[in-house]
Amino acid sequence: MPEVADVFRRFGDSYLAVHGAAMLPSHRRAVADIIACRTEALGGQRWCCNHCGTLLHVFHSCRNRACPKCHAEQTQAWLEQRREEMLPVPYFHVTVTVPEELRAALRRHQIDGYGALMNAAAKAIIVLARNPRWLGGTVGVLAVLHTWTQRLIFHPHVHCLVTGGGLSDEGTTWHPAGKTFIFPKSALATLARARFRDVFARLRPDAALPPHVWQIPWVVHITPWGNGQRAALDYLARYAFRIAITNNRILALDDATVTYRYNDRAADRQRTETVSGHEFIRRFLQHVLPAGFHKIRHYGLCHASRRDRMHNLRNVLLLEQPASPPAKPAAPEPDAGPQAQPSPRRCPLCKTGHLTLLRRLSPARPQGP
């Protein structure tokens, strides 16, 4: 099956010839890294099976955050770290989406626009939750920026994982949210729009947006998202490290076009779309974030400055829960002895022998933009 890297290999040179002068450095780097990922260009190791003698080359990954081949292990490690930080309470999944009339401005001013959007959404959630009419306490918000639809259309929005309850200003009382309600969607949409308008106007006075765009309603969805650690892991696994399109969605590639599948949520079915090679690259690259931009941010109780308070709160909430039945003790593992060594890699071809490292392979080219 074709991959994103194959699309770049086939159409990248011609795309650069036409659009290279206007390309951002982060876009150039993404194209070069994805093409080189897990090839001899980045170096690696040569292994040999001690049973069948097969030589196996394992090449390094590029680690570019836009690459569809990278980050599986990094994502899992990050999720495990976050799991220990989640409170044993219900969570809500909140999505804040800007209207179409603002997309061009965000596309032109990505760093200021994306940052203002994430801050506006998260801080509007915190302000509403602090209102005694709703919760009367400070919530924790983990915000993740997304810029795409399944068809790779530019569609900036923010996913937020919000604690189903807030901590009082004194830090002594936990105010739980209802099972299905935290605050009205319309109130959040209006407040987030106003906060974004004020911040973006201050950061980009040259944007010159017409006044009527601030009368257009924003789209907000608020959904109960389960309880505690499982809710966080499910949410983060789906959103935190997702890229615009994965390799398994690309169905066909020829000398002129790329065909990929996408989910049509309105019709509740899968469809396919065929676009030119240059159009596919354009759609893909518009979702490559500027270098150094943090697409995952923490607010409220989730902020790093409140980590100790969050840890203490988690312990208190765990003590207030009914005691769980004692877990059945696991069977003791057999004693492998003090000289036990980790199991060597098994040969993927013969399934019998083990791989022995022969040598390390130097990169065929130095990494760089």
C-alpha cells in the first residue's frame, strides 16, 4: 500500500519547484523528514539471524511530529505518565470550533492565532466553571489543537478534557459536576469568541477582520467522557498525538493523483476522494504546525504550577471513594536467577532464530532542514 512518504517522493520535487519559494521552513523539514524516515538516509542497525542467516536492516525514524510512522512508543509513554495525574472523577470532552470566516486569518497568523484560540477556549471554560451558578470552583483543562477534517480541509478547533468538578478558592472543597451537565454550550461559545476577539486583536492589529465576523456563532460540543484514568487514556489516545492522515488511509497513487478514504460522519459511512498530487501535499502541509508550537497545553488544576495541589486532591478523592474489593494476588514469577538477561529479538522470518547485532549504520545524509 502507498504511504505519505511515497506521495512526497513522487510529487515533492515538482511541488517544490512551483511553491518552494513560499513554503515555511517547518513544511520543508516535514517533507524531507517523512521521505527519509526509516530509510538508510537516517542510519540504523544491521542484524543477523543465528538460525537462518537472514540479514535485517532496521533504520531510524525521523521523529517529526507530522510523520505518520513515528511516535507510537513516545505516545504510549506519555499516556502512562498522564494516567497517574488524572483525578478519580467524571470528565467532559469539550470541543470549540471557529467559524469558516475566521479560518483564513488563523492560517495567515498561525502562532498568534492558534495560541489565542487555545487560551480563549480553556480560559472561558475555567471562568464559567468558577461561576457559583455552575460549579463554583477551578477545573482542570487539558487542551489539544486540531486543524483538520477527515478530508484534510483546514478546520481549526480545540479539544479539551475537563474535570467534572472544581476546587474551591480555599482549596478545601471539591464541587462535583452533574453526570451530564457542566455549563451551557451557548455561554461557552459566546465567552470563548469574545476572549479570542480581544486577544487576537491585540496580537494582530494588522489582521483587519470585518466587524460582522464577531457576530457569527461559534460551534461548541460538550460530552460526558467517562471516569478517571480510563477516560483520560481513551481521550488522549484518540486526540493528543494524532496527525492529519495515517498511511493506512491512502488507497492508491499514480502519476497524477492520490486516492484516500475518509469517514463521512453526516452519512455515517466511509467514502473515497481522489485529488491531484500537488493538492494532497497542499492539504497535508497546511496542518504541519510551526516549529516550537505546543499543541498540547494544561490549564487550571492541570497546570504545572498546581501539580502538588492536584496530587493532594487526587489522594483525597481516592480516600472518599468506597473501598474496592482486594485484588487477587498475582502468581509469583519464576526466579530467573541473578544473571538473567533480557530475551533477545526473535527473527521475524524463520520465527526460530534470534537476531544478533552486526553493526550500526551511519546516516547517508546529515539531518537538517
